[in-house]
Amino acid sequence: MAISRILVVGSGGREHALAWRLARDAHAPRLIVTPGNDGMARALERLDVSDTDAAGIVRAARDARVDLVVVGPESALAAGVSDALVEAGTPCFGASRAAARLESSKWFAKEVMREAGVPTARAFACESETEAFAALETLGAPHVVKADGLAAGKGVLVTSDLAEARAFVRDCLGGGRFGAQARVVIEEFLVGEEASIIAICDGERHVLLPPARDHKRAFDGDAGPNTGGMGAVAPPTAVDAEVERITSEQVVTPMLRAMAARGTPYRGALYCGLMLKPVGTAASERVRVVEFNARFGDPETQVMLPLVEGDFAALLASAARGALEPRHIGRATGAAVTIALVDEGYPERALGTGTIEGLDALEGRDGLFVFHAGTRREGDGWRVKGGRAAYVTATGEDAATARERAYAACATLRGAHWRMRSDIGAGPGVPAATQHGMGGQ
């Protein structure tokens, strides 16, 4: 079936990248976004329907006569948007609400991993401060504390300070930070290199997209609090063919079997957040799962989709109908680097006073892409209205070249009260980028 009209649900940089990539398919489908953002609206049709309004999205998809809906954010999945669309007979790529519990409940994910035999860290589910404090003592430092619910990628604390860990537990269970949480998960600290691998799944089969490495800490040198993501590189040097094979065989396949056995087959993008041990480690020990997300990653989507070739819409549509056809896509050679431009107070307290000038001049350059998230058009520039405002992605023949292009582009930007990390994609011996051109620095 020809995919001529596609509705992308969401308003962030991930959804902008999804819509951008789907629009680049050879048959040039018409792209519609809801609710979208000002940056998307310059090239895409935009509707004013909330991404958690399941009934409204069903109506919008029907009225627009779309052939496929792609659901982006976790909040929409948790609200049952995919379920409502499927019930209405509209093809939808996005996990069901039941399957999305792999993200909405860290402990549910741990239980399924245990059933499936998927390698992961030891963990305790704690519903009281007393239980949580005991678990912190049992596992020792560094301490890993996770809010057992949706927290926009920021509900995790990793610290060696026991007092800080206890305070975070109080914030989670007391409802003062991430909403009322019934429990927290206290987890064993894993040592290794992080990586993100996203699998496109049809309930039984899957295909892996190009791997990526996200940088979650707020400041250079992986300092500061966790964020939703400050930038990413694809592919990371730590992910070789063996890691992809192990992830496919020891992680994704058993998870799909376990979810199907539970009566909740997984159709959608399964984000595997991994911790990797170096080459030479036994295959059975090399890959550990840190977390699952039930959707495309952010900012991983912005960095990996420029490396995906072929008919992306046909791939997602085939997964949505339970008949995955991996032949529809391939991987480009080379690499990509994505840099997040954020409010200078992000993630603790976005000020909302930032402005970014020069973004429009970057678009249209070969191998350079701008994806908008928390921006609002203001004159000839952009007002920063959310924590993560926009993303600059560059491609190149290798990661070093892509990184150089991305930072050179960012160095032309002006404005105030925004910032970025200067070391995205930097490896050992690779210096951080200069701070020139960074508003608010």
C-alpha cells in the first residue's frame, strides 16, 4: 500500500526529525504534525490537537485521511493514543499502552527482563523511604535511584553521596519532584560505556536502526544533573557488529517473546539503553540493559535518522501491521553528531528568556540539519520557550568530521541565555569545542 499521508504526533525535536525523515522518502508523502511547533510549521502542515488527546487524534487522522500515524512521545503512548487509533482502524506505529509499561514502570521492565533472561543490573523496588534507604546500603555507592514512572528522561539520579540519594528518594516518594510516585527502583551501578540501540518491532520480528551514544549530563565532562539529552553521536565506537548481534539475540528477541507471552505484543520502537563492556569480554557478559523506552529516543532520533536510507515510511507501516519488511531501509556510510541548544537554566529551572539567532541560516546546507523543539518564532529569530530549544545535526565521512561541522555551525549562532555542551562526541584526546558563539556563556 502506498503511504501518501502521514500524521506525526508530538511537538519535540524527535518528532521534527521523524517528520523530516519521512518526508524525504522517494515517494514524497505529505506530512502532518500535531501539535507540532513553530519550527515544524514552516515546512509541514500543523494541527492543534494535544498529543495526549486520543479521541482528538483519532478524529484528526480520519479527517486528514492519513495512511499512517507515527506516535512520538511517551506521554501519548501512556495516554492510549496508539490503542485508540488501532481500535478506530487507523494504521499506527507506536506501542500500545500495555506494552509501553516497559517505559512507564521501571519495575515492570525489570520483571519482564527477569522472565526473559535479559542481562541487567540487580535492583530493588521500594515503596517506602525505609525500604529505599536499606536498599541503598545493600547495593552501596555509587547509588542509582530511579523514579518508577514517566519523568521526561530526568527521573534518575546517580551519585556517590548517600545523603543526596536519600533526598532524591524523598522527592520521588513525596511527589514533590516528578509527581506522586508509588515507588522508586534502587539499582546496582553498572560500569562500562553507554550506548543506545533502537529496534523497529512488529510483535515478533525486529530490525535495528544505526546505534547512537547519548550525552545526558548537563555540563561538559559529564558533570551536573541528568537531562533529557544534551547531544549524541552515531555510530559510537563502542558498538561493533558483535554488540549489535548480542543486543538482537540476547535482548530484543527474548523481550519480544516475553511480551507476546503476556498477551501484550510489542509493536513500535523499542529503545534499548545499554551499558557495554570492552572488546574481549565474553559475549554473555558484554551487554547489560540499563533501561527500555517504548519509543524513539531523543536526541538519538535526531542523530540516527540522517543515516537511515530507503523507504522509512514503508518500514514503519509494515511493523504496524505485524509484517515487518526490513528490506525497505539500509544504512548510510559515515557518521552524525547532534548538539542540543538549551535554556541556560536547564534542566533544573528553565528561565524562558533565551533567544537564538542564526538558526535559519544553517538550514539547507549540505549535511546540516536543524530540528526544533522548545522554540517560538520571534521576529527574525527564535525565542527559547522550553528546556531543550533546538538541535543542530551534522553528517560527515566520520564522527570527527561530523563533529567539526556541527560545532562550526553552532559557532555562527548568536542570542542570549542559551547554552550547549562543548564536548559532544569527543573521545579520549579530542579537545572540547571552543565556547565561541554560545549564547549565555
